Amino acid sequence: MVENTKFKASYNYAFIDESTKKEVRRKILKAVCIPGYQVPYSSPEMPISRGWGTGGLHLTLSLIGQGDVLKVIDQGSDASVNACSLREFVRKMTGCQVTFDTAAATLLQTRHRVPEEILTTKQILVLQVPQPEVLRGVERYEARTRQMHAEADYAKIWVSLYEAYVRYGTMMRGSGYPIRVNGRYIATPSPIPRWDVPNLSMAHCLYLFGAGREKRIHCIPPYTRVEPLAFEDVHFKVEEFEQIRCAASGEDRAFMDEIYDAEGVRKFVVNDSNFLDKLKAGSRPPQRLFMNPE
Amino acid sequence: MGYVAVKGGQDAISNAAELVEYYRWRERPQPVDVAQFRPQFRLGIDKVMGEGSLYAPEHAALALQQVEGDVFEAAFILRAYRATLQRRYYSDTINTREMFVQRRISSAFREIPGGQILGPTRDYTQRLLNPSLVQPGLGSIESFLGGFKGRLNPDKLQGVTTFGKVIDLLMAEGIMRRDMYPNEDRRVVDVTREAIKFPVPRSARLQMLARAETGGLMCLGYSSMRGYGDKHGTVGELRVGDVPVRLVDPRGRRRYLGKIKVTETEMIGRVPVKKRGAVPFLSVGYGLCFGQNETKGICMGMLDSALRIPNNQNPANNQEFVLYHTECVEAYGFTNHLKLPHYVTFQAALQNLRDVAHRAETTSPGQPAELAAAAVTLKSRS
């Protein structure tokens, strides 16, 4: 008799089947070769909702191996529910080691933050990307934005920055500030705050960007020049937290969360949870800080 | 780590999952068996298979039960499960002319060769709430089945197998042509294996539509009929039934795998001709989906026609609009991602806004509110 194995099969190592993982790795290599270019890929469905980090998961799951140590960050925090859910999923599917310690991780998946602590040549930072197409705000159609990238026709985005500047006196790009990678493609750094953008340039680590819903991968290889878009006389600026100190550690010079206590009093706390833990323990990890031009 | 409300971490997740189970079982209801559920929630399960992009009635039933009947969630679970399965084969193209027809109607002709077969449908019933279902007795099911079978004529059962198609008549007459769009991209791609690129070959469009959310397709199909498009197709033929699936194994032998139930729709429309004096002819908009889901079949047929005539004035004629936004797992996931914390991105936007308001206050007092309000519309997305 033929045995009924319908509900008996267990999951493959790292969930995704091997041939799809191979495909994703090949697309990653292509993205590394063409920094800032969005490579389309199969983007299989994950048991995590689209828009909750599936693109990041595809990259993480196709790269992870037995020796990897994983850290997952959501808006700077390891303890955020979605970070917990993703970390637990990868751990369950691979049995890999997980950590909160930025320095101890080999593979880091993050949503909307780059860690404050400098990453090394041994580390890969996977960024989750909701909208990989930096030109989508100025051009609705995918077919046209692909052509614009191919022809390096970036007039529309420059005009949009200029218009925002003349209207408001600033570029009005909160997070996800547009960048030019390696002097060619304009890309999105994912919705990281401007505070993190300078850290993408000439970094030691590999930055991979996965947009699951939109089925695109792009990449910033180590030691690649990344320039935030700016004009000769109007410069890129990061968020300023002047005269603000962290309520938990007393430190400054980090991206801060604005929080309100029960009485409605505003306080600031260092956003990067592992960085904060290390500050509280009394050792400030190495950081690259960007000074706004006067 | 108690300084931000949303940071609950692992405990919160497991507590929340437990609470779901508690609310489900706290009144100690009789658990429903998959075997009970599957025949009784057939249409819901069909929808889950279609949108879940996997023909697996038992798995779909299990998924639907697991999530307390949410079709989006169930389809999502099925898609995720499907992603873990390696694609080993591509089946032969199914031939719906081989279909064992359960239902087959045409609104284009009063009588069609083989006859109109109403089959299992609620179309012509009154939608009245049926209180007798509150206390179904097994006895009444038995007596219903006995009575139903008693009225069947076994001699006539053999005849009902398959039929030619209504469009064959129009093809034979020459008023409908096979090469309606001779320049169309007819490459066969697999949307589960690669990201679509625009303009999309027809094979990818049909695959995307077959996996799309029924409600989304209905919305766009309806809009196209109601004035945001020029399509009010006629149902040339709608058939529901079982078709055999075969594939060629690595040794080159053709293997029979089994049967799947599908809904097939052929919507008849008219091809606009540009040249003066050219004779207009009829076209087919094609719909095919798993199980019995006639709304989807019809809307898919309408949209297939509409997408062959790009016109960005109408949502239904716009490939990117239709295909991206009816993709249920993506739309469902992304709309729900708004529940995730956004404090970093919000902080970054807030800083911009405060800067503008501050600058306005110092330069022209009295206007900061308007300026800040206008700036909100420019707040970056995340």
C-alpha cells in the first residue's frame, strides 16, 4: 500500500526549498555586481505577512548557514514584537544561534535602522524594504521607472527635491532619503532615518536590501561610495538632537526615540536597544558620526 | 525594556496567540472535523485554493479552519506552505474540452449544442435566511438523499461527459478569430518563479489574475462595466467541472495525476479596429480558476480582455494597476503592516515638520499652522 505522507513532510532547512534559495543567492550576486540596481527575483511567499519583512527573510534564509549568528532589529529594537517573531522563525527553521549583541552577530536583519555600532567586514546587514523604487513618488509606473534608471534619467527626482526646498526650506524627506550608489544608480536606503544614511558609504560590511512584496533586491557592497542627493549650495543634513540627552543612559550622539510618560512629559531615549544596553553598562561602542555642515 | 509600549517581545506574542485560542474555545464548542468542514464549506475552500495558488482541498480546509474562517489568512497560509514545495514538474496544459461538466451556461445563445446545464448553483434561489439550519437533523439529510437518488434515472447518467464550446460556433463562422492580437507577447512564464516585468506577457497576466483576490477582481471588473472602461462582455460560456491533469515524467511517459475542479469562463467582447473600413470581430476574454468561483471566472475574463487594450485612463485597462493591486497576499500583508511600530520613520518626519513650522514662525508669524499642514502631505512614506 502507498503510505499517505500528505501531512508528514517537515520543512526544509531555512524553510525555502534549495533551488529557490540558489536563485535568490544568484540574484544577490548580480545585485552586488551592479550596486544600487534593483534585481527582480522570485520572492516566494513566506509564513510572515508581505510588508512585514519577507524580503529581508528571503535574503537571510538563503544566506544563513550552520555557523551564523543572527540578530534581528525592528525600528532599532531587538525586543520589538516583529523582531521577536522573525528571529524566532529563522531560529526554528535553522537552529541557528541568535543574539542581541551587534558585535557578535554575523548576519543582521533590520527594519528602518542601521545599528549605531560600526559593522565589520565579517558582517552582513540585511535591510527590509517596503518600496524599493526610489522614483515611485515621482513616477507611478514600473515600466517607466525601469527605463528612467536604465537611462540615468533622474530629472524628476531632482525637481521634486528642489520643489520641496523652495516650498519648505528643506528637502522634506524624513526617512528613506534618496542616495546615489557608486556614482550611478539612485536608490532608496530603505526608510532608515537620515542619521543612518552617511553610514552606508564606504562601510566595511555588505548591505543587502530586500523588498519581498515588490520582488526586488538591491545592494551596497563594502567600500562603495554612497552620496545622499544634495545640491551644491543646499546640503544633506541628518536629524539633530541638540542639547538632548538620553533619559535612560544620560548619553547623547545617537538617534533618539521621543517618548511621553504618563504625565505627558517628553523624554528622549537612545533608539538602538543594544547600543543603549552597552551605554548603560558603561562602554560606548565605536560609532561613525556625521556632522551637519553649517 | 519597559520604556516603549509596543516592546513586549516574545511573551506578548505567545500570550496573544494563547488568547486567540481561548476566545475560540472558551464556550467549549464541539470541534469541527476536517471531513465535516470540507464538504460543507466547499466554496470558501475553493476560494482559498484559488487565491492560495495550490490545488489541495484538504490543506485549504485545514487552513480555513485554523484561522476561524478568514479567507485572506487561509490563502496566505496555503501560499506560504506552497513556497516550501519544490517545483519538480510542469503539467501538460489542461484541456477543458475533456471536462466532466457539472454546470455549463451561455448567455450569448438561447440554445447551445449539448444544451444549457444549470448544475449546482444558488443563482435562482431567494436569499432568505434559513432558520431550519439552526437545528439540522441527520434524519432530514438521510431522507433528502434517499429522495434525491430515487429520482435519478441511471440510464441517462452516462451521457453527460463533455461538450464542444460555444466559441467554436463563432470561430467556424469567422466572426471570431484565433489570431485576435497577432503581436501579443505569448511567451510562457511562471509568476511563482520570477518577478513580473511590464509590459507583462499574457501568460503571466492570466496567472496573476487566477491567483488574484476575488473581491479585487470584482471591483475592477465592475468598474469597467460601470463606465470606467468600455467592456460589458457577454458570457459566451461558463463551465464548472472536473478536468484531468497529466504530465510527462523524466522518462518521457505521459502520466495521469488525477482530476481538479475548475471554473472556466469565456467572455465575448468586440475588438476595436483602428483602420477605417476594417471589419470588427469578436474576441474572447479568458477566465480560469480552481474550484467553483464564478464571480472570479467572469471578472477574470473581463479583465483579460481589458488588459489587452492598455488605456491608463481606466483602472481596469491598466496592467500595473490591476495586477499589482489585486495580489491578495501582498495587499493584505502590506495594509496590515501599518500595525507595526513606525516610531523611527515618524520621528524623522516629525523633525522635518517641526523645522518648517519653526522657520515659518520666525519669518512670517501667523502662518505656521497652514505651512505645517501642507507639509504633512509631503511626509515620506515607509
